[in-house]
Amino acid sequence: MLWNIFIAENQILREKLRKKRVLLADDQHRRLAIKGKILGRKALAEICGIVTPETILRWHRNLTAQNWDYSKWRKNLGRPSTDKEIVAMLVRMARENPGWGFKAALHKKFGILPAASSIIAAAIH
């Protein structure tokens, strides 16, 4: 009985709207997506008036994907940058000892082998 009223209301709204596009806010998308997923595709096909059942279910898929993309836990992408003190030390050592093989000298003297990006960063700055 209650469904019949909703179906009749939706049919009237469809007739009023015809082919006009209705713009919904994000909160409205979210509400329709959650309720539409509970109802299922068949019930949505009978009831839906302003959007298709596929659209509502797509909104739900996107909502679920946003929830589980783990972006909340990601902080920085990639390798951490080299400390400014180390870059400054590399530049100073290169200026003081122009004849040194840069990587080999650091490896012999300090036991570290800097990444090529550190050397390039030191050369640029």
C-alpha cells in the first residue's frame, strides 16, 4: 500500500520534470546511494524517477571506493628527501676536494653510499 503511494508520487514528479536534469548535492547523492543499495536494482527500477537505478548503484560503488581507498593513512609518497645538512656537507666536500670521486670518497671516508639523487640535488643547490 505504502509503495503504491510512493510510486504514484514518483510518476507525477517524472511527468512534471520530463527531460529536465536535476542537480543534486553530494549529501543527496550519498543518501540516495545508501538507500538504493538496500532496495536493490529491481525495486529501484519501479521507484526511481529522477535518476536511473544504474546511476544510484554507481554512486554507491563510488562511495564505497572512496571509503576504502586508504588515503586517510597515506602521508607522503615516495622516498624521503635527503636532509639539508647532508646536502650541505656533500657540496662542501665537493668544493674542498675537486679531484675526489664523489661517491667513492664518501664511501671510503664515512661508509655511506649516497643515492644519485642526493648528488644531483647537491650539485643543483
